[in-house]
Amino acid sequence: MTHEAGIPLGIRFKLLSDTPQDSAAQVVHDVVVGDYRDLETLRAFARGCDVITFDHEHVPTEHLRALEADGIPVRPGPDALVHAQDKGVMRARLDSIGVPCPRHRIVSDPQDVVAFAAEGDGFPVVLKTVRGGYDGKGVWVVTSPEEAAEPFRAGVPVLAEEKVDFVRELAANVVRSPHGQAVAYPVVESQQVDGVCDTVIAPAPDLDEALALRAEEMALTIAKELGVVGHLAVELFQTRDGRLLVNELAMRPHNSGHWTQDGAITSQFANHVRAVLDLPLGDPRPRAKWTVMVNVLGGDYPDMYSAYLHCMARDPQLKIHMYGKDVKPGRKVGHVNTYGDDLDDVLERARHAAGYLRGTITE
Amino acid sequence: MTHEAGIPLGIRFKLLSDTPQDSAAQVVHDVVVGDYRDLETLRAFARGCDVITFDHEHVPTEHLRALEADGIPVRPGPDALVHAQDKGVMRARLDSIGVPCPRHRIVSDPQDVVAFAAEGDGFPVVLKTVRGGYDGKGVWVVTSPEEAAEPFRAGVPVLAEEKVDFVRELAANVVRSPHGQAVAYPVVESQQVDGVCDTVIAPAPDLDEALALRAEEMALTIAKELGVVGHLAVELFQTRDGRLLVNELAMRPHNSGHWTQDGAITSQFANHVRAVLDLPLGDPRPRAKWTVMVNVLGGDYPDMYSAYLHCMARDPQLKIHMYGKDVKPGRKVGHVNTYGDDLDDVLERARHAAGYLRGTITE
């Protein structure tokens, strides 16, 4: 999707891909297949690139430092990106710049977890591996001391966090360039199902204006203080008592910003490319009153293409975005966007299309 | 741009390109470099394709018939496409289905031209080679019998047409699928400079509703009668006495439809892909009150990229579409789209950006 956004600007990508079948490898002209965890592969790949950016956060921080030392611009740079790679580093940094987070502590064993729980409201407690988790993976909601043993089995550092009593999840998406220019997209509501993002509504319905402004300010502050270049998604809890707490950070175009492809003047992908190249940023304002994004998960149909007939005929305004991935149950294989003036209608159209593509709706 | 529109639908292209540097070859993954005039090249390329389509009309009609005979779906098919390839065939067919055209006749020598002129209002007369012309090439406005010799020197058939007394040029863009579903985009005004499209305004300002409807009907009739599959652009003269006459046909996404990328719910490129695959068509309605497209021609700056800084900073809503072509004076190397509620503002922004990118405006 970043390649797609780069085409009209004449920005040409060279892609380092895990396999020749990866989504981006199917559509980018210049593809190198290799392992992003191998420094020599990265070095050979980076030669001749004007700038390096990412569609995930898993490239080892020390490899990115080595590329920077070689003189290759890496955006976002490793000193920023580490905050999206390591939840322990992220929490410590947000604490130090005064951005509110759930109560948290690095814990080293189940006894530590019990002590952490006792300092607050007791169990449940959320445990997370500090590195490598996504879409609910590497996250445990622990309701008793007995359950606290599991996360430590992998032998990696674990972060304990209070289980926040939230009314909903929000996301504040901002983009920042090396010049320091930054733009903020409208704050969205993000609805999760089984720990996986399901629906995003832009803008977040009935969000108090002061709270929306506060969320944007938090994201802009984080982008500035951490030196982020490119897109930053700040996932937030809106608590029952009216506070905003940072859940996660992502430093790349993010699922909570996919609505911008069809709903904003400039998409998150286009603005990420512009930021990474230190070009002036595009207008982040919405083009419609409401835009809804619903993820398409793999279901029982290996061939989603046959569902296009129904979905396109039913809703000529529907925007389908499929990733060319093999369909596996529960895997994110695409998303749909809808927009319009009536939120109920916009939501229904997006949910129907996503359900039909998945195979959970058959009429 | 068609590849760009295919990405979100998971439609993968295989490209037959003249050179490895062609615009599309820079961004499509699967590129074969070869000569589209060579039947064996076409046959080898077409093997394994589900369907073949085009971004120009120059593939020889008989080669396309051979591919069809091999069982490869060609869309638009050669029996339709020939009307966009051969102006003589096109004029004869439009006459036979009652679509109004400028007065015309195939002429075989300068004496014929003099006779053709005498039957109407005399000189000037427009002469066109029946095949191979575009952007003013292969077209002569002949003001005297002496000038009438030039077009015959190439030894190809020549079509004579009256020089139409028009107030402006319009374009009616429609898309038709093999199922027979068709959609019509709003009729646009197309302004030419030196025979090359410069500015497109969508919808055409101050166009009488009945005349707009008539233009859409003409384009839908042509698409149906000629069996067009995919995008059809019908370039029209609006005459001083209130008639519409067909100037040219194009059976592919067309310059007069580039505004749809940012100004319509479904772009001409997305709808061309959908039609070619016989998928239900997307909504062609505009997303903004006014959308303006201005072509970027090559100027004195070989590096247009440096102009991005000014253009993007001046207008964060600007949509730039560059083709990755080498800059040569007068060559179409990209276009810009702007949209909004105030036509004067939208026009000024597009013209300023295109002029700045070309180098004719420097502040």
C-alpha cells in the first residue's frame, strides 16, 4: 500500500522481502528476497538506496544502527523505532516525558507479578513480552498467581500492566518529517475482536472535543520527543473516568489509519512516504463526514475473489483493499472502507462487505 | 496508473513493455520487454494471462484477432478497438449508427480535398491519417489547395473533415463490461493547447443539462453498438449552434478521465480493470463539486522532483501524478489534480502547480 501511494509521486521502491510471495513482493518491481535479521543482507540491500523505511518493526535495532553508521538514512531511525520495538523502553520513555500510561513494571517472575497486582487493584493483570508481540500475540491477561507462570517460559523480559477499565479504544495517528513538520489525523475509535483490530470509525463518534485535542497533542508530543520520522500510531485507552492512557505505539502506516486511503485528503501511506523523503506533508483532513474501515479476516473461502461479484454489485461505492495473501482462518487478508454522511449506513456497508468476503455472511 | 488501481483489488498485472524504462515497467513486478507489433512476442506473452488489455491502441488489429483465435480474452476486443485505431472505420460506423460527426470523407489526393472543401464552406479543411495519430500528430489544418499535398506524402489513407466551428471541447467518459453494465462519468470540458490536452474541468462548467445527458447517451450508445469493453472516452465538439459532434474515440483510460483518480468515487482506472474482468462497476459520481486536471509537460528542468518542495508546501491538498518519464520539452510527463467548491480557486491551484513543475512559473 505504501508502494501504491508512491507511484503517483514517481517514488520508486526497492523491497527487501522475506519471500517472493509476500504482499508487497507481488506488486513492487524491484524485489530482493532476503532475511531482514541478517546484517550483511541488509547492508547489501541498502547500497544505493536514498532512504530506508519499514512496513514492520522487527528489524533488529542494532542492525539499523549499523546501517546509519554506514551513512544510510533510516527513517524512522533506530533511536525512535526502539520505542515501538521494546515495550519496556517505550513505557520508561513515556513516563519520563509525562505521557500517561497504564500502571506498569518490568517483572522477572510470578512472585513479582503477585506483588505488582497487590500494589494495585489485584488481579487481573496484563503481562506482555517486551519484544515481538502483535495482534494479541505475546499478551496474556492473567487472573490468578497460577496463570502468571506462562509468560516467563520463553525466557524473555516481561512487562506487567494494570488491566485498564476502559470504555473504548482510540487511536491518534500523526506524521512527522525530519524538518519537524507534523500533521494529525482525526482521532478514531478502534474496536477489537479477540485482540485483533476489527473496525475503525473516523472520526471517533461522540468524542469530546477537548479529549480529541488531548489525544492529538499526546501523539504529536510523542512524535517530537522520540524523534519519530514518518507515521506514528498511538493506540489509546479512553478510561471510564475520562482519562487517556497510551496502550501501544506503531511507527509505520498502521491498521488504525487504513481508513485514510479513501477517507482523508492525503492517506497515511502517502504522508509516510512524504515524511521519509522530508517532503512537505499532505492535508490529513477527512473527505467524508464518516469513514469506516473493517478488516477482512481469512475464513472458510480460500478464494475471496468470487465474493467480489456480490460485494461490488451490492455497493458500488465500496472500497476493497486485498493484500494478495493466502487465506488462513483469522489472518488479516484485507480490509474494506466505506464513507458517507450516515454512520449507521456506513458501518452496515463495511461490516456486510467484510463479512461476505470472509464468508460469515452469505446473502 | 492501471496497475496502481489494480493493487487494492489484488489484481496482478503482467506487462509487455517496449523498454525496461517505460512508466509502467518501473512499477509493475512482472515485466516482459518486447515488441507489441510482433505476433510471436504477443503469443508468448499472452500465454497464462486471464485477459489482455492495453494502455494504447497501437497493437495491430490482426494480431489481436490471432490472440482471440488462440482463446485469449482481449478486452476491448479487436472488433471494437479497430474503431479507435482507424478513423475511417470509426467515421463509417458512427454514421451507420446515427451518431453525429463532423462532415468527412476519405480522400485520395489533393484534388479530392479541393472537391471536399467546395462541397462545404471551403477551406480550411482538417486532414488526418486514418491510423497512428495522437496529440495533434498526424493531423493537418489545411488552408489552401497547395497545403493539401503534405498529408499524402506518407502514402497512407487520409480522412478529410470539416473544420468545426466549436465553442469548446467536451469529453464523455463511460465504462462498459462484457455483461453489458455501463456507467457514465460526468461530462467534462477539455481545453487543448497546440493540439495537446492541457486542462480538464469536471463537470463541464455551465453545460446545459440536456446537452450533458445527450453527450452521455452518445457515449453509452457508441460503447454498446461497438461492443466496447472497458473505458471509452468520446471527445466531442460543442458547436456554436448547440450541437455535439464526435471528434475522437479512445478505448482505454484517457487523459480526459485522469481527474477521476482524485475526483470520483471510482477512478477510470479502477473501473477499466473491473470491466475488463467482468466485475460489477464502481460508482462514477464525483466526490467534489469541482475537480480540475492540468497536464504537466516537460520543460526546462530535467529534475521535476525539486519542484515538489514548493508545490506541496504551497498546497497540501494538491494531488501530483508523475509518470517517471524522462523530461523532454512538450512531453506529457505527469498531471496534477485539485478539487474543491470554488472553481476559480481549484483552477488556479492546478495551473500554478503544473506550471511550477514545468518551470514556466518560478514563484
